[in-house]
Amino acid sequence: MTGRLAGKVALITGAGSVGPGWGNGRAAAVLFAREGAKVFAVDLKPDALTETVALIGDEGGTVHTHTCDVTDSASVAGAVAACRETFGRVDILVNNVGGSRPGGPAELSEEDWAAQLDYNLTSVYLTCRHVIPVMREQGGGSIVNTASTSGIRWTGSAQVGYASAKAGVIQLSRVLAVQHAPDGIRANTVVPGQLHTPMVETRLANQREGGDVEALLARRQARIPLGFAGDGRDTAYAALFLASDEARFVTGTELVVDGGMTARCD
């Protein structure tokens, strides 16, 4: 198969989705396979990968699935070992696992604070911890971490655990980019804005608008200068560039995908 990632092996976490449609992980897995990568699709829930696998299969791509809890070091180590056993190497790591809980310091419980850091930040640390030695042994690789505009701006609601963790993802990427540049490993971050992904219907609407999906979508879209909401495919195309050899001179930086939202003053 030809394409921008031909001959590459991509380990993608959160490659399923919480519902029908284009979540960041599903979109990345499908697009990367379309561009010639062999995709090692990781998710905590096997059923979440069913549609991802079907979409890749319909296009003649290569995908192998693996169940993994990315907050557990042993589980992550097992996933990385399984990827090497299946495909022989790991050229690309894409981290897509994440999710928010509402509340500032006075409202968010200590337990939820810890869980938010674990889910959104420690998960990225663990995958990098286990993949970097593999990439270093191979002579290089590309890591693309998914953060959020909540990690760089106030985006409309207090979610201090999520925002802090996503800011941490950005800085984690910068640090490992500089440290491992001599190893031929690049690391960058995609920073999505307020996209219309399946998570809007399944989680965010209940948290913020009493289950009113249309009200939440309208409130989010009003913040976007381009006047429409992107979806997981927009995140995936940004990740594709950063993962590809086209970005060979790009490391330690962020690509914001938000329709201009964070460039506004209001």
C-alpha cells in the first residue's frame, strides 16, 4: 500500500469511540491506515473498536486491535510488546485517550483531581515511557500527543483537572522532544478546540446543558470564528502531518486545530 505513511507502524491509543461518528482516535486510525500505515489500535473497550476495524477493512487497510488500560504500566508494556510481536516495530505513537470532569479546585473532589491527572496525563507518560526505548533502539520515531485548547485557554467552563493535565501533556511533549532529538525521535502535540465528536452527545451535554445537545453545540460554535465545528477528522489530519516524514524538521511544538477560537480576545 502506498501513502504518506507507507511502511510505518502506528500504535494509536483510544482508537475506538464512545459512540458513532468521528472521534479523534477512530479518525486517526482510519486515516493513518488509508495513508499506508499498519495500525495497532488500542482501546480499553474492545467493542469501541468494532466500527474502527470495519472502516479500515472496507478500505483494504491493515489493523490489529488490542485491549489496554493506558493508566496501568503493565498493561501499556503489554500493548507495546504485542505491537512489536505483531508488526515488528513501533514507528509512530499517537495518544488520544482523554476526558474531562467539571469543576474548579473548590468543586472538584481530590479523588476526581487525581483521576483526571491519571487519565489525561499519566496515560501519556506511560505510553511514552514504554515506547521511547523501542524507538531509540530502532533509530527514531514520531510521537503525537493530543492535548486540548483547555490546556492553553479558558474555554467556557471550569474543568481544572482536565485543563491542568492537558497543559502538562504539552510540556511533556516539549521536554521529551528536546531530550530525545539525538535519538531521532520527534514529539509534537495536536491541540484540538471544541470539536463535534461523539463525546459531545455521550458525556459533555449531560455535564453542561442538562442533556441538551443542540444547546451545547450552539454555545460552542458561537466561540469559533470560522463558524462551524470541526470533528475528529480535523485532529487526525493534523496528527498525520506531524507523524509523517513531511514534518521531519518539526518537533517540540503544537498544532492548534480550533477554527480560530483561541486567537480571539473574547
